[in-house]
Amino acid sequence: MSRIIPAIDLIDGKCVRLTQGDYLQKKSYHENPLDVALKFQDHGIKYLHLVDLDGARLKKVVNHKILETIVSKTQLKVDFGGGVQSDEDLRIVFESGAQQVTGGSIAVKNKDLFKNWFKTHLGTKIILGTDVKDKRIAIHGWQETSDIWLFDLIEEYIEVGLQYTITTDVAKDGMLQGPSFDLYKEMKDRYPDLKIIASGGVTTMKDVEGLTELGMDGIIIGKAIYEETIKLSDLRNFVEGA
């Protein structure tokens, strides 16, 4: 059964969602991310995907105090991404309580450092963030698209112990038009042992069920929860029925 992982995206300490990674298409949903996290927990959720969008833009961790607050006041297991660009950023995020840390831009821009994290931390602690446009890697909060092919990047990091990747089709993110089933199926066929976490476009419980059938390790759900095309009560039933 796939893990259900709601997302909280942070800008200026508030819970927001972007559309296709566009900072100009920002919608604020809640002033207090802790309240949102507690609501998730109340509905039986055990995991949280926390994204520091300020950090992604500034290329350094910004919202680690919010991470610390959520970890200290909930039982949620949090993976944190956005702006983790240095050993110091990584230290701050782990010391603030993150269970896992996601690196996206750094996996392209500073491969030696990112590979070293797999050597100094368990492969279970580091997630490769693969955000893609037409199977090419997008970086820095999706503001840049590289010429690196998704599968080349995954294979490079499998060699150093990669176990987890969060894959987001940028074209789908925030559009509420369904996820990239074909992409995830291709990934699962290529890498049956890789723990793939699907992100972007998840809109209905049917999407959740379809991704579970594909064998996704986790399913990140963002805008669909805030716009209530997926209800937390339905997710609770799904989690409890697992």
C-alpha cells in the first residue's frame, strides 16, 4: 500500500500552493502551517512533505523553524526539501527534526557533494528530487530546465546507494488534471526496486488508487486537499483500510 503524504509548501511562513512552480501563480491557504499539520494528523496521516519555497528561490534553507515546530508538536514523519544546498543546510534540517531530506537542484549542480551525502547518511535518509519537464530535469524551484535526462540522473545515483526519489511532472503540478501515470509506469518498469514517490496532479481518490496499483512507495497530495477535490476523511478511510 502506498504511503499518503500531504504537502505543505511554505512562503513567508505561510501555507501556499503554486501552479506549475510559478511563484506569480501563488495561492495562500493558511497562515499557520502547524494547524494544517495537526489537522492531517487528526485524520490518521503519518507523513508530511514540507517544501521551503523561499529556500528553493534563495538557494539556502529558510523555513527550518517551522519544520522544528511541526516535528516537536506532531508525530508526523517529515521529509523536507527546498534550498538544501550545503552540508550546513543539511545539518540544520536534520537537527530541526526531518526524517528525510530531498535534494533536487544540488543533485544537478553539485553532484560530488550530493553523492557524499549518500556516503555519510543512510540511503534511506536522502531523497533524490526529480522534477521533470518532458523527462528533462527542472531545478531551482522549477525556474530552470536542464538538458539532463531523468533516467540518466536516476542511474547515476543508484550507483551510490539511491533508494528513494520524488518525481514531479511540472506540467501536472497544481493543475488538478491527474498525475503522469505513463511516466510512473515507465519508471517502475525500469527500476522495480526503487522507491518512487509520485507527486503532481493527484486530484481524486481514483488517482490515489491508480498510483497505488502501479506500486508507488508514496503519493504526495497538495492542492487537491486544499481545494477539497480529495477529502481528508476519504484519505483517512484509505489509510485505515491499508
